Amino acid sequence: MRRHFKALFLGCFLIATPAIGGTLTSDATSLSSAYNHETEVGFRLGLQMRLAWAGDYSGAFDGEIDAASLRAIRDFQARHGLAATGIIDEDMLRRLIDISDTAEKATGFKLFDDAETGTRLALPTALVSDAGTTDVGRVWRSADGSIEIETVRLSGDGQSLDGLFEVLGTATETRTVEDAIVSIDGFSVSGQENGRPYAMRFGGVDGDVRGYVISFARSDEAKLRPFVTVAMNLFEPVGPGSELRLVGRETVGEESGIVSAVVPSERASLGSSLLHVGIAPEPDGDRTAAVDSSGSGFVVSKDGWLLTNAHVAKACRSVMVGTAGKADQIVIDEANDLALVHVPGDLGTPLSVMTGVPRLGEDVLALGYPLRSILADSLNVTRGNISSLLGLGNDPRYLQISAPVQPGNSGGPLVDLSGRVVGVVTAKLNAVAIADATGDIPQSINFAIRPDAAVRFLKAQGIDYIAASASAAEKSVADTTEGVQSGILPVLCLNEG
């Protein structure tokens, strides 16, 4: 389940596809929609895999948080004394990672490239050993014979996936069929044979059919079921270097970084490990019926200009700034993930912007409108500090901050305790992707665009912004928030002109 740490960070730069669409209320359907639209595919795949190892999920690793996945989240929470809300927090993540890692290690989970069949499969090396080749593949068994794993390759005229499924998907006097599923790249069947549970998956092409079969004694079911779920999902009928291309597995979601034909053990943690935090689905109702997504922004001039992130505004047919109305001008600086939005009229008091760079360790506040449908429609504030004056890969355009941020925070201001803007919130790390790579959950690693980068953009566009004083008195968090809140507004991306 681990991907190489270096490879993980190669994809960490600020390139993420905005999550859009869907509605969000307290019901299960909308909660599922929120996961599917507000989180990356890599997060969801990793979540499904870990829930499978924990014994709460037995479905496909498809990256879709449907009713079954949501039920698995709630089942895990209930079994471990957590509120069964279906909403993941850091406590649940820690427990899920610990429990799933323990279960994985107990089986001796490893991926194996089988030269006999050209497949890649998972093996519980702590439970079985190689028992040699067969006429059609290879077999592994436990010492007492209670667990058996076999690979199969059937080639030649007359061998077809449809024909094999017709045979294996039909119950006999000694074999029951509990599940039989046909997918784009093959089929899977599970049930019992002579009282022993079994699961199998086959794929390939007609004339070259390849499969993987696991059977075990009932006494082994509790410890083996999670492994079986993971193994069936990760089985590759065509392993690396095979001469046969796996039918139906094409590159998908180029912007998301997900490639379905990759090594299966990496699939759950692929995708950008940075998640832009500007996009949050909006609720139903006339008030937001045309809203695709939302972020935050702040007033930078007295003549109606508001600064936000490019990824908040760039894909919108039109942009609504709070209740002030639709923007009549939008200026995008995609390279630096900045955007200027203009609305005729008075937007509120402009915030002053630091022209230099804040001090390392400076106390800061992140303000914005995250997860508006879950948290509230009002301004949200979190506190942290400047953790680093550089971003990923020593990028001088960004700051690393510890203030918690969520979807919807992007484009909001990062201010110091005197109320000066010292950054523009832009992104957060994907905690599950990092945890899969390192075995530990990253703590409060988020990012903001540095104020000097924002000032260069404002100057280039001729914006009459207010340069912050180099010396300003610090105030309490409440007083600082009160002083800037009138200039911070939600930015709504509309799907109608």
C-alpha cells in the first residue's frame, strides 16, 4: 500500500482539478456526493482499501464513495466507539491507519509477479508458501492445506471470458454462487464449494484468459476475508512486462494524475498529494441553485477589486461575490494561482497587504468560507503560524502554514495579528496519500501564496491596493477578526451565465 516517498512529492505542486457539482445536506446521498466532489480520487481509493483491511468494506476499489462505502465508514466508527456520522476526522484516520496496517502486516501481504501466467497478484506470505506449478499456472498453500491460492492461464481457440463466466458463474451440486459480477475487464465470482468459501477473478482477452482463485476453510474466514477483498481488487490479469495489454484499462483523468493501468498497489495512493481547498459543493434551494462550487476572496481596493485563487474562478461561466452581485471583470494569473474579480459598487473595506515576507513562526489567522453547507454560511477563522517561508520543492511563491484549512478556504486571506494580509490560502496536503507513503498522518501542513507574489500581481494589473504598514500593533484574535471580516467574501462559481 505504500508508494515511494520521492515519487509522491513529484506530483505535489499546485496542480489539482477543482472538485465541483453535487449538493450537500445531512442525508447519506449528499454526504456521499460531498466526498466524491470535495476529495481526490487517490484519497477515496486509499480510504476504500484501508476500510477493506479493517474488515468494514467488501466492495470494489473504484474511488466512488457510494452507500456501501459510506456504510463502511459508519460501521468502522461505530465498532471503534466513535460517533457514526460518516464524517472522517483525524481521530478516525489515525485509528483506521493503525488497524489497517496491523491487519495487512499480519498476513505478510506482498505483490507477486507470476511468470507462469503473466499475472500480478497479492499473496499472504505469512500464511501460505509456494507449492509449485500446475498444468495451467501455480499454486500456494498453507501448511495444513486450509488455504489455497492458485493462478490460472487458459490460452488457445475456444477460450473466452464469456464462456468461462457462464460455467463458473453457475451453481452446481457442490458449488454455490453468492456473487457473480461482470466488469469491463473480466469477471469475479464468489461463493462456497464443498463448504469452503472461495473467490475468483478472471480477465484478459478471448484466447488468453487469466485468473486468480482463493479458497479457504471456514475457520480461516475471519482473518482472511479482508485480504481476499484487497487481493481481488488488486489482481492484475496482465502484470508488468506482459505482452498482452489489459483490455478496458486506459489512462483516465489525466488532470487528476490517476492512471488505471498502473501497478495496483500504487493505485490507492496515486493522484496529486496536494488538494486545492477552494471548491465546496453548495446546497439545494433557490439561493444557490446555479452554484457549481465556492471559495473565498478578500477586497484589495476601494473600486471593487477582490483577490482570490485562479483555481476558484477560472472555470466559471460567471462569478458571484457574496451578495454584492456578479463580477463584470476577471483577471487570471494561472501560473501563480491568483485571480482578480471586479464587482461594480462597494464591496467593503479593503484589507492592507504586506509588501514583504512575514517572519518565520509568525502567528497567523486563515479566514474564509470553508464547507459552507456543513459548517455555516458565516465567516470561519482558524489559527496557526508560518511553518516555512518556502513551499514544496523550495518554491519561493508559497508559505507553509499550520492553520487548518478546508475546501472553500482557497482565496481567503492569511492575516497576522495586526490584520495585515501575509498570504493567500491556496492548498493543503492530502493526509491519506501522505500516510500511505510514510505510515504517519501529516500534521497541519497547508500552503498560502506569499504576499510579495500577490503584490507583484496587483501591481502588474494596476490595482490601487493598500500597502500594509511595516509596524502595526498586534491585537487579540477576536479583535483582528472583527477588523478584517467586512472585507472577506465568499466567491461562488456559477454554472449559468
